[in-house]
Amino acid sequence: MRLRKLALLLAVVGLVCLPAPVYLPALAEATSPPPQTSQSYRAETVSLANQSDVETIVSRHGRTVSISVHQVSHRYSAGEYRAPNETREALATAMRNGTARTTAAGAQADLRAIARNNTFVHDAYGDREQYYRLSVEENGSLVTARNVTLQRVANTTVERGAYSYERLSPEARETVDRILRNSSGDDFGYRPRVNDAFVDRFPALVEKEGTLHSITAYVHVDGFGVGGAFVVGLGVAGVGAVLILVGGVVYAVARWRE
């Protein structure tokens, strides 16, 4: 009788252990802190008085005030625009000729929306990096594009897009400070957790104590691979299989003795 009870106990414990590769990772995810981002971030000091820094500011952060014509398409906008082909053509024509007109109602609506959200337009894949001051008039039917310098784009980017460190929340300041502390020498930057304050604003310009910092992704960390909890679960499942086998043997011995 004791052997049968032992066999039953071994079988029950084994059955509990078998699905460990499923429930252990779920348990680890439920009890562990939020995962880290897939990228580490690093800060670089930049200045509007330095021409190379001006180019850096525009290339890294200019999207906050500018749009590239290639973005106005079904491929990149995911249905954001009503008439992407006509809208893109109007912008490209204005960049070439200074002005452009369109009679398409969808394009007019697109152009009004673009002008509300962007001060400049450019062609990221053009032969030369030229920015244009964008103006949309006559209810969207008239588009004007005037050449501007990178300095002006950088100035506008900083003026409208840079965050003041002093105005950030204490949690956001801590995230920024951790990046700043890990951005010197051979440091690989700081890899925040996905729920850390201010992470959703990256890449970003932050002005702290009169110094402008450009925070951008520095190293991408692949999130692939088998988790540790899953590996442990496989081991536990293996133990469970052995326990069930031993329980079966013990039960057979008990029956034989009877």
C-alpha cells in the first residue's frame, strides 16, 4: 500500500513538473521587472555655433519640424494621407519651381495637415541635402517652398523641439542623468527599461544647465534567444518525466508484490 502511495505521489509531482516550460516563463514575466529597451542610448554634446553640430542636429532631430517627401506614400504613411501621389507631386514641384498648385481635394487636405505639423520640407534621398520653408495657402491649393539654410532648420529644431531639463519630471531627469553618466569614453550608453520615464521621447534634444545634449540610440541589443526561465522549465520537465517513469516502476513492483 505504501509503494502504491509513493508511486501516486511520484506521478502527481511528475505531472506538475511536465508543463514547467510553459508556466515558469509566464511566472517569471509576471514577477520580474519590465524588460529593457532593445537599444541603449547615449548623449552627445552639441552646439548651434558649430557647423558640424548643426548638421548633426538636423539629421538626428530635424524630423520634429520637417518632413521628407518620400514619407508621403502608401509605403511609409500607412494610410495617413488621402492622396499621397498627388500630395507628394505637389511638394516635389514646389521644391523644384518654388510654387505648385493642385485641384485634388484629397491632396489639398493632406497639404494643410502637413503644413500644420511641419515647418520645412526636404528630400531625404535627393542629390543634395536642401531644406525648404513650407507654406500652404488658398485652402491647400497653393504650395510654396523657399530655400533655407541648415542653420535655420537647426535653430527651429532646438527652439521647438528641445526639452528643458529643469522642466522635466524627477523620473524623466533620472533617465536623462543615467544616460549622461554612461556617455563618456568607451561607455556603451544606458539601456533603460521600457517603462522608464521619458524613454518614449527618444531620440531627443535636452538642454541642461545651458548645454545642449543630443540623445540617440547607440547600440541595438537583439532580444532573441531562449529565456532562462524556459531553460529551467525544460530541466524541470525532464525531472517530471523521470518521476513519472519511476512512479510507474514503483507501481509495477507494488502490484507484483501483491
